[in-house]
Amino acid sequence: MFASACLCATYSATGQWVNHPTPGAPRTKDGKVNLSAPAPRAANGKPDLSGLWQVDPTPLEEMTRLVGDDIGALAVPGDDPRQFSKYVFNILADFKPEESPLRPEFREFVGKRAQTAGADIPTTRCLPGGIPFTSFLPFPAKFIQTPGLLVMLFEIDNTLRQVYTDGRKHPEDPQPLWLGYSVGKWEGDTLIIDTVGFNDKSWLDGFGHPHSESLHVTERFRRRDFGHLDVQITLDDPKVYTKPFTIKASHHLLPDTDILENYCAENEKDRRHL
């Protein structure tokens, strides 16, 4: 059984600025945003990733197979695991247990974490979710693409991530950070984001899979059309995993709305129940 939905219980308060039309969005005759229209382009000819994005949920049939037939019973107000990505629970969901790349010496450690059903995850103490965990939570992220910089604003905990596309290199001796240091470059219409310099405090998922400061994350972002973003993430951490592994996810655009501020500790009433 996977970790309970309570690992996300502190995230139930969220809201958007609704019904404000997205400027320049292509629309159908009935006024709805045409999500199948071609992806917009920036001044340099590359796809413009700007927009409000949210990860697609894992199909219910697959989620039921992974979590169990009682998945609906795990739902609490504001949190329904049927609307989650499977990677929120288990970053290694695509692996059979006997094929897991997790090094044997960490398996008992992860098992103990999983038994707490997310109560010890850093986010329950209002700490950052980290990469890639934050991007798999069912809450929007606002991308703002400018020349030389892609900014990601995550509504979930007001996390700010900066991806530099101005040609700079990683710091030679980086101070370990929750989100690391991200630089990006274009390969055709795909933005490749290379991130290093993590601390070892965040969890990769609610199940409790850890990482070390040697974690190296490579993300590939491709805006398939106006309303869909395909993301491929490769995680390489030789201290904790026997080999690099790759996961894929799609994100959908949330047009005509916006993010609002959201502070984990403000009016928080969930932690005492974990």
C-alpha cells in the first residue's frame, strides 16, 4: 500500500484568480481557449513556455492498480489521490520491486519512512517540496519565460525556481540548496534544464525515497501545442541509486486564471492529525 493521501493534507488551501482572459490566447468560436492550437513562439523563435501549468493525473485504472481498490476512501476535502500523479507517492512507480534501482542499504530506511504515511515529510513542516516532487503535486505552477531566464512560481508553497538560459555554467563550489542550481539550453524546440547543487533534505516522493547531495537532475520540456507540455526527467544519484532513471509526465495549461499566494503555516490545521 502506498503512503496515504495525508502526505498532501497541508496543501488543501488553494485558489486562483478566475475568469480573467489570458491575453493573446487562441480561441474557438465559442470563446474557449483552443488548447490544440500551435505553441506560441518567443522573439528568438523558440517555443514560449509561459503559462499556468498543472501535472496530469495518472489514469484511474493505473492508479487503482498501484494504490489499491480503496483509493477513493483515501480522499479528504481538498485532496483526492485519484487526481494525483503516481510519482507523488512513488518516484519508482514504473519499476517492479525486484528491478528497483534503489541501493539495498536504503531499502529498510525507505520502508520505515513509508510507514509514517507522510507525517515526517519535510513539507508537513512547511519546508520546500524540492525537485521533482513539487512539480508532481496537483497544484499550478506559473512559468514566466524571458530572454535569459525562465521563472517558475509554484502556488503550493510560494516556491520560486529560477532557470538561467543566458549561457552561464553551474557554480564551481555551490552551497547546497533545496532546489539546486538550474541552467538551461535549447535543443531544437526542447528546453533542457540541468540542475545540480542540492542539499539532501528533501524527499523525492511521499513514500520517502531519499537522495544525496550528488543528485543530478536533467529535465526536458517540450510544449507540444498551446495547451500541453511534455516533461521528461532523468535523476542520477550514484550514492543512493544503482543507475540513472527517467520518468515522463504531461502537464496541461490552465487558461483564464492565475495563482494566488499560499503559505503553508497560515491557518494550518492538518499537521496535528498526521
